[in-house]
Amino acid sequence: MSDGDDTAAFAGWLRLREPADAAARAGDTLAPVRRRLAGDRPVVIHDLGAGTGSMGRWLAPRLPGPQHWVLHDRDPGLLERARAALAGLAASGGGAVTVETRQGDITRLSAADLADASLVTASALLDMLTAEEVERIVAACAGRPTLFTLTVVGRVRLTPADPLDAEVAAAFDDHQRRVAPGRGALLGPDAVAACVSV
């Protein structure tokens, strides 16, 4: 497969999971975020591992505007899809939403890269990182409001229940903790604890 085919396949997967991701996000976490952003105009939001922009599509209409989104991802094809998908969005109350993209390795971002951020977001990201990568991201985000959502934590409930549920859940956790070539062991369900302990 070419990189373009890989991007298209991954974008398709993200599109399929977006409704479930949106339903799983805890809307009650937004009240303190809104209060924190009340004085920032425009609101500048850096979205790490933006993919096709699902976090922006969910969050932008729920926050005050005007907003400027800075989408970070390593895949230029995903970033182009995200830019197009966020075009025309409006913030809560009708404020404008603008978008820029930055291609690169999000685990190499520094505090200077996020210096203008009113808020840093990420969705379904932490469990796909190594301990060292989480440490670097936490260091880059230190001192800035940060909203990281949808992280695997090792608790699975399948409905209807089946005798193989525990075996399937354990296999999933093992897969999430796999060794990524050139990077090391991914944190999977241990990511939240690692993030909090940094």
C-alpha cells in the first residue's frame, strides 16, 4: 500500500469511529474549560494528533469564539482532510473558527511550540505513546490548560456478556502495550497513570 492508501484507510477508520467517540466524550468536563477560556480572545487551541479533525468538530461549537485551531499531525493527508472538515464551523454563539495545520512529530513539540495556546487538546492519543513520549508531551503542555480525552484505561465491558470477554479484553490490552519499531513499548492502558505521575 502507498502512503496515500494508508491515509485513506486510516481516515475511513476515524470516520467510522467518530460518532462513538463523540458520544463517549464527557461533556461535563467542558464547564471548567469554558470558564478558563472566558477572557481569551481569540481562543487558540492546539490539537495534538488531530487526525481528520474530529475533536475540533466536536469541541469548537461547544466553546466560545472566535477560535483559532492549530492542528498537529504527522500525516499531511489527514491534516488536509481535517482542514477541510473544520472549514465553516462556528463557535458557540456564532464566533468564527479559523484553522491552520502543522505537520510533524507531536512527541517532539516543545513549550515554545505551544506558547500561544489557550488550550491544548488530544483525543485517543495517550495510549498510543511510549512513556518517554508522554513525558515530553506533558513537559510541552505544562502550565497550559489541557484536555486529553478518550484514553484506553484497561476496563472493558462487552454487551451481551460472553465467556471469552476477559480473554478478548486481555488480548486488546496486550496489543495496546505492543512494541512499536524504533519507539519502544506503547503504554496502552497504563498511559493515564504515566501522564499523572510525570
